Amino acid sequence: MTEPTMKERLKDESFWLRLPFMLLFFFAWRLAELILLGVIFVQVVFRLFKGEPQEQLLKFASQLTCFSYQTFRYLTFNSETKPFPFSAWPKAVAVDDNPYVPSDHTETKENSAE
């Protein structure tokens, strides 16, 4: 199989159709970045005054970061799947454990070593 020439690659319709979508998703990513900064600020305020993050914002931030990841993959040619609104809005990912609080299994290992 021979590699396509530059002239053939320039005539590739799928590449030229992808460019406007890439521009659209670049601006969507920038907008998502601004929204995420707002979510971060509000979460900091909630954490400061309420002692814990706001649950709905946790879910939304998780979905927004997943959308950003899908957008990065599309923009870097790692995926041919177009992100939202051309596919489903991403589902939220579970919140990570608090890294600043020791987990029970660490204490169990220390106790068993004694």
C-alpha cells in the first residue's frame, strides 16, 4: 500500500470538514475553562464557610473536566469522536478519597507490623 501524496491529502474531505469542528471545540474548551474557574472559586468559598464542598458543583465539575478531556482528545487527533453536543454529555466520576486523611487500610498495616 502506498502512502498518499500531499496533493491527495489536501483533497481529503474529512480533514477539511474536521477543521471547523476543531475551531468550534477549541472555543468550547476555553469557555469550559472559564466556567471551571468559577466553579473552583465557588467551591473554595463553600469549603471555607460550610466545611465541605457543594455536592451539585462536585458533580458538574466532574462532568466538565470529562468534557474537557474528551475535547483535548479530539483536538489532538487521539479520538475521532466529537464531544458534546455531538455525543452524550459525560457522566460524573466518583470523587477521590481525601489524600490528607489516613485511610483504614494504612492503620491496619501498621498494626499488623507490630
